[in-house]
Amino acid sequence: MFDDFMKRRKQEQEAKSSGRLPPGQSLTQKFPVLHYGPVPMYDNLDSWTFKISGLLEEPKTFNWKEFNELPRRKMTLDIHCVTKWSKFDTDWEGVHLKDLVDQGIVKLKPEANFCIQQCEFGYTTNLPVSVMLEDNFLLATLYDGKPLEPEHGYPLRGLMGAVAGTHADADRYLWKGGKWLRGLEFVKMDQPGFWEQAGYSNTARIWQEERYWR
């Protein structure tokens, strides 16, 4: 146990020296579970749907089978929680919004500036569309090659991470990807979500350490 601790501390110092670890963060080898409210349980996904609505040329609804037939990506991202833990080199698989847009599956209207992630129990979180089109956001169904655990968002979550070695303006804290995701709504004006209304930063940029409303 002590050897593991020292190994983590050494890795943490190296990450800070290289600029990979954002300010105020500490490394973890675990995947802590943090959320508000109960964890939804699904006996099966026969009635599960995912809706894409709002400022689109045509709204879309996918069942579970159809969603998994959409273009997919595998991505390796660092994830950074607002509660100050970071986990490096996490492997994910899912659907990328830019692929849907590029292939004409989703046709956004020009005035679609923001996206509201609609989750179970009425939970929402918000992001600029420009951020969701970057390489650090994914509609994730698999983590480490396996379906998501229930407490990590099964069957689908928004995954908000950071590409290692970059300091992109699009890098945001992990909560900006909603667990138990059921839809995306594209809107013209921003609509702060659950944690944003509770006092957390609306922009949540990790390199500026935007944790709370100022």
C-alpha cells in the first residue's frame, strides 16, 4: 500500500511538472462515484430511447439498438472532477456528436449555440455546441471495454474529459457530461443546469480552475 502511495505521488509530481495536471487537482487510481440522487436501474433497454431535439432541421429519436448502430469512436481521455481528483488515460467508446453532424445524421440550425443534456430524474447540464464538437466530449456507452457501471451512468453518459498533452479551452470538469443521458436539446440561449444553478461554475474550464460562480 505504501509503495502504491509513493508511486502515485511520484506520478502526480511528474504530471504537475509537465503541465498535464490542472491546478488544484490530485491524481487517483480509483474512479470515485459522485452524483446527486438515486441511481436508475434498468431491467432491460427495450423501452429506452435517446432524443435529439431543439434547433435541428429534423428531430431524431433512437432506440438502444439504433443508437449503437451510429458511427462510433474509441477515445483515451484524462478526466478531472471539480472535487479535485483527476484520473489519467481512461478508455471510452461511444458516439461523437461531430461524426453525426459531419455525416448529416444530425443537422443543426445555425442558431443552435448551446446544448442541454437531458438526463434521468430531470437532471440537466449545459455546454456550448462548440465544446461538444471537440475531441474531448463523447456520448459514452463503454468504459475500459465494458458497459458502464450503473453508478457511472449506465447505459449512456456524456463524457467530458481532456486530451492528454493539450491545454484546450474546451477542457471542462467531469460533471459537464451528464450521467444516465436520455437526450440532447439544442437551444439558442444558454440554460444553466442542476449544478450550475446550485452555484457551480457555468463555464467550468479546468485550466482556469473555474469551480464555482464568482
